[in-house]
Amino acid sequence: MDELSHAARMAADHLSAVPEQPVWRPVPADDRAWLTGQPLPDTGAALEDLLRAICDHVLPYPMGNGHPRFFGWVNSPPSPAGVLVAPLAAAMNPSCAGGEHAGALLERTAVRWLAELAGFPHRPGAGLLTSGASMATVVALATARQRVPGVRVDGLYGERPLTTYVSAEGHSCLRKAAELLGLGGRYIRTVPVDHAFRMDVPALRRMIGDDLHAGLRPLLVAASAGTVNTGAVDPLADIAEVAREHDLWFHVDGAYGALGVLDERLRPAYAGMDLADSLVLDPHKWLGVPVDAGCVLFRDPAGPRDAFSLVPPYLRDEGAGELGWFSEYGPEQTRPFRALRVWATIAHLGRDGVTRLVERTRDRAAELAAMVAAAGDFELAAPAVTSVVAFRYLPLRVNGGIPAVVQRRGRAFLTGTLLGGQETLRACVLHPGTTRDDLAVLLDEIRAAAEELAG
């Protein structure tokens, strides 16, 4: 079909033009109205007309994460291999719940490769791909909840309250998952952090002791292997020891940062990650797999299967073998062919290439931190451990307004956060093509934005 070739050319042209385009631009009123307010058509449009509409109204307004000067949130540019194979996965369009077909079988390799990259022990069946870390966290915490006897039949009725321990710098998906699973926000304990924004382990011990004294049941502790605010890695080995002492489920949120373990300079900080009962990581973050691609790994495959397996008669598969279907290990029944993008990205890079990607982006972040520290009008807000740099422009009062102005100007993109109660700028370096010149542009744009705000 000519339209398929045309679409491929459009994608290639878009990717090649990204570095010369604004990082982000506001959507004008006319195009916003087209994107959000189209009436349902009575008659269908030709494929060539659809492509023309996409060219006119969609491609000009990207999120910006494909640009080397995009430093917002934790959103990577798409890997070339992932872009290349995405249409093939769509063309096959399988449901990867299970069965004897390439989509389901390739996921076994993709999950095992991710475990090997993260240095996490892997048994067949002990992991699956998800839409992202939020869903992966639901799967992990639901598996932890399964340790309550009879929970699938009786629910949590009559069970003494279960407590969950999360760092003050923990991702919001942990709270969402706990609330969704009926664990209750009242029983989520926010553990303070130390001067480097890592979980305070003595405080964790005290909080567990207090809850035991109050007759509560500590259920799980969730640590971070690379927080989104600062990239901090919690003292995982120490937290694992506390979890063992109190028979808690030990969960590690490595959605962004787990692959930092590949950088030998960072590896000591990750000691203990391999002791987790569950580990979440997002291939669509540091690895650059096109969205969506999350992953949850387990020490024991029996846990998630006990939590989720439900096989109605019409889905029985006598040839499935002892592992069964992926749909027995999570809430999704119809599951897209995520594995092709994950597999292609890792196969294209290899372990060495993934390691170089992690090292290169981490080096750029360290370079940015050094530039901030050397400048008289900036200050670091936290140590730059992985590829996130948290910093502030002086005077401090303007930091809250800077990100929006920088974004609107279009030459760079960063976001802000609150750190220790103060407005803070944060830049996450994930683009392998980011240069020192790009970092200099970012700092100059922050200065220009501050001048605008002052004016």
C-alpha cells in the first residue's frame, strides 16, 4: 500500500527534523479545536486524507521528548529499533495473553533480558511486561497482599490493618496502588529521608516497631532505585535486612533508575536490589523503548500466579505447559505485543550498548551538575547520582515560574518540583545525543526566563 510507505517517510522526516525544531510549542487555538472538538464523521476518510491531517495537526506538536534539549520528567527519545518494529507489531496485532505464537513466546526472552540487565535473579514465569510502572506496581503490591491468608476469597475484611512503608521521595504510583488495593491511605507510612534524599533506615525501624506495638501488621516496604526528583538510590541492602527481620515484602521501584546498575561507578549504590521480592522497571524510560513498555519481575513466580490466575473454560489451553499464560500473572487479559519493541531495542544495542547509553547520559548529568556548581547564579539542591540533576536558580523566589517560561520559549524543556519544601528545577538527561552545548543552552534559557519573570 502506498499509504504505508508514505507513513514511513513521514515518520522518518519527523525524526530527522526534530533537532532543528523547537523542543516544544503551544498548540494554537485552531489546531487545539481540531484535536479536541472534531464531530464523529458519518462517512469514512481516505487513508491519504488521514495522513495529511496528521501531518498538519499532529506531528507539529510533539511532547518534545525526542529532542536532545528535552530534560523534563523521565521521558526518553524513542529508540530507532523500537520505532522500526512498532508498525510490524501493529500489523500482526496479536493478544499476548498467551498461546503458541511469536508475540507471547518472545516476551519470555524480553523479560529475561531485562532481568539480566538489572542483575535480578530470574526464574521462568517470574515477570511480565506491562503498560508501565504504575500497572507493574499494582501487580507487585497485589502479589504482596496475597500473603494475607484467604484474601482472594474473603478480601481484607476482619484482617488487622496492614501497613506499607514508602520513602518521602517515593513515586506517587506506590500510594495509588496501595489505595486501589484496599490497603488504605491511613496505613501508608511515609518514611523520612536523609540529607541525600535516601530512605532513613533507622526511622523505618522505629516506625515498624511502633506499628507492631499498636497491633498493626507491617506488610511491605517499597524502596527506590533512582527517584524521579533527584535520582537518589535508597540503601537497598539495609532495607532488605529490615524486611527480612520483620518478614515484610521487599519491593524496589526501579522504574527509572534500575538500569543504572550497569554503570560500574554506580553499581555499589545498587547493592541489595537483587534481594527484592519484586522489582519494577520501565524499558520506556532509560532504555528508550517506545511507549508503552513497563516490566515487573518477581523472585518467585508462584506469588503473582496465586494472586491473579483465573482461567475460564473458553480460555483453557492444554498445550500451555507448566508456566500457563501471561494473563495468569497480572490483571490484563488482552495484552499488546510490547515484547517486539523491547526485544528489538535490546537486541540492537546489546548489553554493551545499553551500558554505554547509561554511562553517556549519566556523564552528561554529572557535567550539568558541575556547570551548576561552578556558576555563581545557581546552586545544587541534591547530589547528582544517576542522570537527574536537581538545582535552583538564584534568587530562589523565581524558581517556581521558570519551567513554564523555558518551555514556552521553545529552546529547551525542563520541569520543576518541590524538594525539602523549596521550589526546585530538575533536569533529567536521557537523550544519548545531548551535548555540553545543549546543557549550556539550558542554563542560558533559565537565565533568560528569570529575566522575563523579573521584567
